[in-house]
Amino acid sequence: MIKTIRRVVTGHDPRGRSVIVSDGPSPHVLTIPGRTDFVLTNLWVTDRAPASNAGNADAAARPVVLEPPKNGAIFRVVEFPPDQAPGGFDRKAAFSAMGADHAMDPSASRHPGMHKTDTVDFALVLSGEIWALMDEGETLLRAGDTLVQRGTNHAWSNRSTQPCLVAFILVSARPLGSKPGAKSVKRAAARAGRGSSSARRSRRTTARPRRRPRPR
């Protein structure tokens, strides 16, 4: 049976005083097709930085997808069932359900869940244990352990006999290997050009011989 995640959200009343806006199980839940024991529960979503704390609307009331909005973030809890639990794992259906076909590693040679996103992910294991797999190497994380995922190709493997709960904060990040915008390039070139002109003027000034005063 999947674990419901209690979510307490604060806000402000009409007088501007702090209040508890809601307290109960988060309704923003996505189960992986064919695996009702593999669950993503979104707790909050931001779509800009700095984020807005105005109003008391539920910012997580939107489709549950793998990645945060551009310049935004997602706070969620994922329940990972044991790898050997009945039901198997249809990777194409799973990533499609999360709106992340593009993130899936086509080869899946390391693990069927291998994928990469343009995010920085902060992970905290709440209960159970799970292996974090990279292209090269892996490590076992237990309750209380943390991991910082920096746009790496990875997968999660629960080799135990019990579910594992992991809390994640996913923050939108610049794609690896991205180049600065054209304006930035032009500004850098202009700065370099000004530096060269100054250097040339300096060389001309220092190279010019001084005139000796004429005798009177």
C-alpha cells in the first residue's frame, strides 16, 4: 500500500498575518503505468526565480511531470518499490507518463530507469535504502543520507525487499555545454577590443621618443 504524504502549507490572512492554509495528504500524485506501487507525490512547484509567495493558491495544482518549469523548482516525494516487485517496469510508458521521453537514456544498458535532466536535484532518503547509479559507479544511500545530482545520467535501484521513500527538490538548471548568448559574446568581444585598443595606445605612447629641449 502506497504511503500518503502529509503536506502543511502556510500563507497569510487578509490582515497579512501568517496562517496554516492547508494540512492534509497532498492530492498531486502520479503512479507509474503498470506499477501502482511506484509513486511521485508533488508537494510544491515554483515557476520563476525569485519565487512568488503572494496569494494562497495551490502552486502544485498542475500535471505531475518529471522536470520543473524553466527557472522553477519542484518539491516532491517518490516511493520506489523493490526492483523485483511484481509488475515489471515499462520504461517508455513510465517516462511518457512523466512527460519526459526526451530525458530517457536510449540504451538503458546500465538500468532501465537511466535518464538525465537539466536540473540540480537535492535528494534526502526518508526511509528504506536505495542505490544511486551513474554511468560509472554506484553508491548505497540509507535513511538520512543525501545526494546532490548535477545534471548527470542516473537511475535509482531499490535492491531491498521494502519500499524506499526519497524526498527531492529539483531546480531548473542551464543545460550542460550551453553557450553564452549572442549578446554576451558581443559584450565580451567589445571588452576585449577595448582592452586591445588601450594596449595599442599604451604601446604607442611608450614607444614615442622624448624631444630634448632646444638650447637657448
